[in-house]
Amino acid sequence: MDQKLSKVILLLSCPDRRGLVSHIAHFIFEQGGNILDLDEHVDTESGMFFIRVSWSMNGFWVSASELEDAFRPLAKDFQANWKIHFASKRPRVAVFVSKYEHCLQEILWRHKTGEFAVDIPLVISNHQDLEALVVQHSIPFHVYPITPENKMEQEQEELALLRENNIDTVVLARYMQVLSQQFVDAYPSRIINIHHSFLPAFTGGNPYRQAFHRGVKIIGATSHYVTEELDQGPIIEQDIIRISHRDTLKDLIRKGRDLERLVLIRAISSHIEHRVLVNGRKTIVFG
Amino acid sequence: MDQKLSKVILLLSCPDRRGLVSHIAHFIFEQGGNILDLDEHVDTESGMFFIRVSWSMNGFWVSASELEDAFRPLAKDFQANWKIHFASKRPRVAVFVSKYEHCLQEILWRHKTGEFAVDIPLVISNHQDLEALVVQHSIPFHVYPITPENKMEQEQEELALLRENNIDTVVLARYMQVLSQQFVDAYPSRIINIHHSFLPAFTGGNPYRQAFHRGVKIIGATSHYVTEELDQGPIIEQDIIRISHRDTLKDLIRKGRDLERLVLIRAISSHIEHRVLVNGRKTIVFG
Amino acid sequence: MDQKLSKVILLLSCPDRRGLVSHIAHFIFEQGGNILDLDEHVDTESGMFFIRVSWSMNGFWVSASELEDAFRPLAKDFQANWKIHFASKRPRVAVFVSKYEHCLQEILWRHKTGEFAVDIPLVISNHQDLEALVVQHSIPFHVYPITPENKMEQEQEELALLRENNIDTVVLARYMQVLSQQFVDAYPSRIINIHHSFLPAFTGGNPYRQAFHRGVKIIGATSHYVTEELDQGPIIEQDIIRISHRDTLKDLIRKGRDLERLVLIRAISSHIEHRVLVNGRKTIVFG
Amino acid sequence: MDQKLSKVILLLSCPDRRGLVSHIAHFIFEQGGNILDLDEHVDTESGMFFIRVSWSMNGFWVSASELEDAFRPLAKDFQANWKIHFASKRPRVAVFVSKYEHCLQEILWRHKTGEFAVDIPLVISNHQDLEALVVQHSIPFHVYPITPENKMEQEQEELALLRENNIDTVVLARYMQVLSQQFVDAYPSRIINIHHSFLPAFTGGNPYRQAFHRGVKIIGATSHYVTEELDQGPIIEQDIIRISHRDTLKDLIRKGRDLERLVLIRAISSHIEHRVLVNGRKTIVFG
């Protein structure tokens, strides 16, 4: 890879101890970097330390592999999970959809206007319906119909396609199939789903119908990383809107669409800007 | 009672049919009333009609019983559940508490400033802790310690006390005991509880702890009428606040207190202004 | 016109007096209508009464002109401003734009998905930029470049075009020209603008820049009817989002776009569903 | 003072340059501190760097003056404005009020419950009205009636009283007098006011009346540091609530009270936890 870098982002977690920020900041200083943003958090329950730090390398030229090699001893000493991202390298995102277009439309639009600095090399669906919309944006559209019988096989093909396209992140934009564990394991903390309720309320199917019958005064949407347990993954972003007795089930679905779009978009933004760290069942999202 | 009235409020529900608003409005016109506010709602699922209408009787003097007698034939024809309230008659509210003071404090304050136009003839608690606060407001404070053994008996005494004091509405201001069915049945749709979560998420005990461990990005509070099924009664009001990974469990509890206060206050306001109608498991809250 | 109607909406304002609701409800009952929704409001300062009532005519066939003729005597007696709308008649909306696409895109999308039950016979712009987007939706796109010299003339042509197309409502979707009084007078309370601030803060140009330099913690958007006084028309809808010191001016503009879209969409919805009544400098928006 | 410290907070601003975080973190490490929280921000417009860092000194005993002496050379090199706070030292707050009690009540309550870790050695008012409430909390209450003639003199006495009591921070809890420049200059960025509107909308007197007549759909409250220019100081916190045509001026005032309380409380919290830095006309509030 060895590209020349202007902006670098380090995400790191490790057991907390004295001097972590000092050592990391000193490393960056020695490399000739100027810190742009630094956020850290200590989870006092687990005793874990989490940091996101971004810096500019202006003037100082260093390759990606050199930077990683230079940092490795420190990371080893910290017993850290870590990753260095280069802002100049655009994340490669695959979007999965079924029949609802609102989330996909919003993603494609942000992509088109440049608000999302990602590449979207492909869209995958289990239905044909949204092909025209995708093709109109000059993005390849792949259909993999799913039945209980062919599911494992189809997923294998999908995974092969993702690998071929060097996909970093999978976005489920109202994709109406549950992914198998094999699929989830291939993209740990890298599959983002939007669930159309304020989780953990109304897990499973038809959350708007559940909300309608429970008579809640507020509906929500939740974007989370997908884990093998349905609707239980670490939550990245949630938001809500007020409803009233005047709202029919149809109104809930309509109002919810606006919410789903925004919540998913915000979760994707946090993810692709490398602002999310996973802490067990929870996330740390730096602002 | 037969007091002279200035402002009257009718709450009514019945099977929907043509002409309901017309007949009711005509009745008010004939009585010499001038409609101040009219809200109605048709639940198309159940085919039920709900209305709240308030009017002034300025100039026209009529007694409460005369008004009810006059309306009875119409209500019978509609097969309606209905109640006529007189704004000049202050609701009589009993507050139940345990050890947390924030909700009680807020209620007493609104009462003192006149924002709540209610009488609070007594506060009941299963603990002694909040006596000083209550007595300071010149309100009698009654302690009924509850054990599994004495619960039914103590509740009977509490109910007797409520009856003696002509209590209309019971407010559970973080009262940490589950009421028995006998108690709930004595005040149908007239016991207001505050639950410190966004129901139906995190029912039962320790909702903030549950929320903290689930890693939600938003916490809520819910005020609802108490039914025999715990945390399942019709929701009157809900609201939320955003939290982040920075918030400890203690922060959630602290931030939640502000939310509980406001949500409970809003629910009580809606109830005492006769703006809530129950529709099965749901409520209609007119604005 | 004389079409057969299923759902009818009456918007009416007049000096308040006893019996207004009763007379209106009785009129509807006599016409064979069944009231679906009724909202009313009395402005105690001005002594004015405002009502929106919708009813279904199922089974009873009556023409639009017959209905209006039947209501006229009552309205005259009330000294009312009034209008009867027929839900089956789709409002005809002209959208004005300049170079920003986000509001236009959102409108076209809601139109395409059927969420907006309106006809959009044309889009007018003072620039060529958004032609492709409009044409893609099979809507004619008209360009009228505006200079101080040709403004009155160009507006005359625009007005002629609007008349030809029987336009009811004009939506300024970030149209960057101030309309002359002659134009505004042609569509009183029927031109909807979106201003990218929480009015009355930051009137005039560059509101995000103003907000950025003032250091506010919240930015807003305001949708209002256009009057001859810039940014002073009756407000239909407002909303806000929180910002922080981290947000650059560019961030404000980006975040504001999402807000502008939603606020404008909600204002248009209220207007085309005939839920807005103007009360001097203010609006009544029934929920 | 030379007390032994457990938690230390540094607030610092200086021209941005490479290595600032590294040097500060290294200093803390050398002192034996363990960083608990670090937030920094670079204002790219002004080229200024802002940091808040808190650390624990567990095990390592150092006096306040030793710590300041040790840091001074670094700060001088950075050309920094800086202050080291010790969490164990409670800020000393004077509250100024007139006749409205809601903000004062909220402050006294948070103080009583321990949520505000401050000392409140005195309350000052230009009226007698709130004496009972203050005395009930065992806090001295001082009355300084203000007329145009005696204003300068009375303020001198107030300032003397503040000095005697070692007051750090002045909170204007709906104090209805404009402070003179001499007073403001004595507590730069240390006088916190609550203005009952969403500034910069509705500056000056009667903001609710202004809002009511403008017909806004949202009202706000703003807490800011007081500067010599009325309602123009750096904003610390703002929030809003929705209103509708149903709300009378009286409703706005009532709803606004809840907002004022919360916004002022949040601003005070940020200030006393040393999370606010002033950047010209703006603030940086670390989360």
C-alpha cells in the first residue's frame, strides 16, 4: 500500500494504566504528527481504556506500513487491540436491501453528493425490485434470492463477492433476511443494521405494529452492529419521534421511515469516520 | 353538590355513528353554553368515538345534577361511557412515595405555586423518610410499612383512608411497592405511576441498570395508569434524553430523575385537566 | 366541477359567538356527512374563532357547488372567511429552486412515492443547474434568470405560467430570490418558504454564518408563508438540532440541510392537507 | 493552600502548535498522575488550541502550589492562559435573584441533595420576596434595593460582600437588574445568566411576549456568561420546547419556567465542573 499520508486515525483499546495518553501522544510527536483530535474513555467497570486520536502528517512523509511497524512495539506493550486508518483511503461499503427503498435512496444520495466519502462497489438484494434505482447510480446490483434451502450457499457466494470487491463494511438498509453466523463472523463489528424500533423494545418482526398496539407515545429507530443474536448487537445510534393517538399504523410506518434514514445515516457516518469502538455489548462513539 | 358552574368538561366515548358531534354541540348550545375547546377522535380499528368538549356557562346558571340529568337521555341513546367534570371542583389527589423525594418534591412545588389546581389531602408512604418534607407543606403524612404478610391488610386501611378523604386520583411518585389487584380495581384508570424507563423496554426492577448494561444511547421515562399487570397499563406520557458512553450508571440515575419528574408532572396535568381517555390498552390524550 | 365527493374539509374563521360548532356540525349532519375530525380554536385576544372540520359523504352524493351553495347562508351569517376543500382534488404545486438540490430532491421523492398527494406540473428556477434532476421525474423545468432590470417582467411571465397551470401553491425550496410584492399578492398565504435559521434569529443572508459566529448551541430552520416583508411571514413549522464547538461552518450547513428538508416537508404536508389557518402574523396548525 | 489532592483538572488555551498534547500528557505522567479524561479542540479560524484534562494523583502526594510551580515553565513556553482546579475544592457560588423563585428553588434543591458540589455562602436580591425560601436552607439572604441613583453604590457593597465570602462564581437566577460594567469586569466569564429566550432571538425585555406575538412554534432559553453588552455574552447552553397556537402567553411563561430551570442548571454544572472555556464570543463546552 505504502501511500503517502496526510491524516491518520488510531483506534485503540487496552487495559487501563498510567501513561497511556502520554506514550501515544509522544509517539505521534516523534513521528512528526500534529494531533487534530483526541478522545479517550476509561470504562471503570472493565478497567479498559479506549482512545481515538487523529493527527496530520503535513510535511512528514511516511508510509502506512512504516507507521504500523513503528507503532507495533508500543501496542504490544499495551496489550492493545488497535488499527490505524488513513483518511485518504476510502472505506468500501456494500449495501444489502430487500424491497424498501428509503434507506438505500438516502445512502446513494449522500454518496452522490460527496457527503459520504466511501466507495460503494455493489448493492446486494434478495429481490429484483430496487435494481433500477441502483443502476441509475451506476452501481452494480446483484440479486441472491434466499430460501431456507439455499441460504448457506447463497451467503457463501455473497461473501465471495464481498471479498473480491475488498469490502470493509456491510450496511443492511432494511434487508429483510437474518444473516447466518458464518456471515456475521466474517465481518465482526463491520455489519451495520437499522432496526425500526427503539431497541430493546419491540425486537423481532413488525415493530411498528407492536408499538401501535402497545400505545407508546414515542417511536424509535436503532442502528447497531450485527451479532449472531438477533437485535442484540452493540447499539451505535438511536433516535425517536413523538406520536399520538391520531397516528394510524400507516402513519407510524411513514414517520418511522424518516427516522430510520437519519439514524442509519448517522451510524454509518460514525463508522466510516472511525469514531466507533466496541466494548463488549456496548459501543463507544466519539463525537 | 349543585354548585353553580362556570366551566364544564365532558369526556365521552361510544360506538361511532353519524351525528354525534352535532348532537353534543346542539345539547351544549341549548343549555346556553359556549364551546371553548372540542377534540374528538375515532378509532377506526375498534369503531369507537371519543370526545372531550369544554364549554363556559357564563350567564346561564345550572346545577351539576341538572346538567347530568339533561344529558343522560342523549348518553343512553349513544350507549356512551361519559363523565361531566366541573373545572371549579378541584381533583383530590393522594400521593404515594417510598424514599426518593424528587417526584414528590416536584408535585408539592407545583401544588404550592398553584400550577396544579388540586387538593392533596394526604401523602402515604411505606417508609418514614419523607415525612419532614411533607409536613413542611402542611400535608398529613401516613406511614404504612408493607410486608408480604400484612400487605392486604395495610392496603385495606389505605383504601379506607382514601375513601374518607374523597380521593379521586392516586399518584405513585416512585412508590416502590406493587399494588394488589384489589387496590387497582378500586381506582380504575385513576392510579398514575412513573416508571423509570422507556416502556416496554426495561420492565421490572432496576431499569437504569438494565439500560446501562444494554448500552442504549437514549434513556426514557413512562407515566401510565396502573393495571393489575405490572408495567403494562395504558401509557399517558413518555419522554427521553440522550446519554453516551461517558455516562456511568450513577449519571443515568441522576439524569433520569429530571426526566421522571417532568414526565410524571405532564401525565398528572393531562389527567387532572380531564384530557385523558382510556381506549383499551392505550390512551387518547387531547392536547 | 361538480364531482362526487367522499371526503370534505372545511376551513373557517369568524368572530367568536355562541353556537358556532353546533351550527356547523348540524349543517354537516343535515348534508348526510359523518364528521371524521374536528379541531377548533378561539383566539381570546382577537375574539376570533377558527375551525377545521372534515367529514365523509359516504352514501350521500352531492356536488361541490351544491355543497358550497348550501353552506353560503350560514357563512354569511357568521361573517366568515371560509373555504371547502375536497380531498379527492389534488393540490397543484409549483416548486421554485435555485442551485441547492436537497429540498427539491426531498419534495420530488415524496411526490414519487405517493406520500405527497399533489400534482407538480412544473418547476421554476433562476438557474439551469437542477434541470436534469427535474426532467428525470418527467416534470417540465422552466428557467427565468433574474436581474434587477428584468425582475418585474420575468415575474409576470412566471405568474402567467402559474395561472395557465392552475397552480394553487408555490413552494420556495431554497429559491434565492426575493419575490416582489406583486408576486406575493397573487398568492396570499399560498407561498411557502424555508428559511435556514430559527426565525426571528438570523434573518436575511447567510444565517449559518451568523449562527456560527454567535456561537449558538442549537441551529434551526423555519418554514413560513411569504409576505411582502422578508422573513416576517406567519410561521408554519420550526425545528432545531444541537450543535457544538466541534462543528465548523461547513458542518452547520451540512446538518442544516437535513433540518431544512424535514421542516419544509412538514410545512407542505400541513398546508396541502388543509390544516393551516392564518391568524394575522401567526398560524394555527391543526395536528 | 497546599492541600493534598486526589483529582486535578487543567483548563488551558494557547496558540496551536505541534506537540502540545504530548507535552501536557508527559507532564502529568511525570507528576505521577493518571489521566481520567482528556478533551481538546483546535479552532482552525483563530488557530487556537483548547484543552481540558483531568487526572488522578492517587498515591502521589503533591501540593497545589507545587503542581502550579511545576507546570508554569511549560505554560509560559506555550504562551498559555491556564488554570489548575482541584476537584476537592468546592466552588463558592453567590446567587442573585429578584422575585421569581423557580430557578433559585432548583439551585437550592440540587445543592441540598448534593448534586451540586458547591458552597453557596449567600443569596443577594433587590427584593425581600424570596427571603423565607433562602433562610429555610440556612443560607444568609442579603437585600440591596436598586434605583438608578444608588446602583453604583449598591453594587460596590455587593462586590465587597462577594470578596469577603471568596465567591468564585455569580449566578443570576432571573435577577431582573442589568449589572454595570464595573461589576461585570470583576467576574469575567464567571457570571452566569439565564435569558428566557432562544438568543439571539428576543433579546431585551419580555421575550415570551415577543415570542407569543411573533407566533413561533418553539420557545427557548439560553444560559450565557455576562459581558458588558446585554444578552450578547458567550452562550453556554440552550434548549427549546415546542409550543402551539393553543398556548397562551401565560402557558409560554409556565412552560418556559421548566426550560429555564434545566438550562441554567446544565450551564452551572458545566461551569463548576470546569468544562467551559471561553473563545472570544463563543464557548467550548467539553461533554
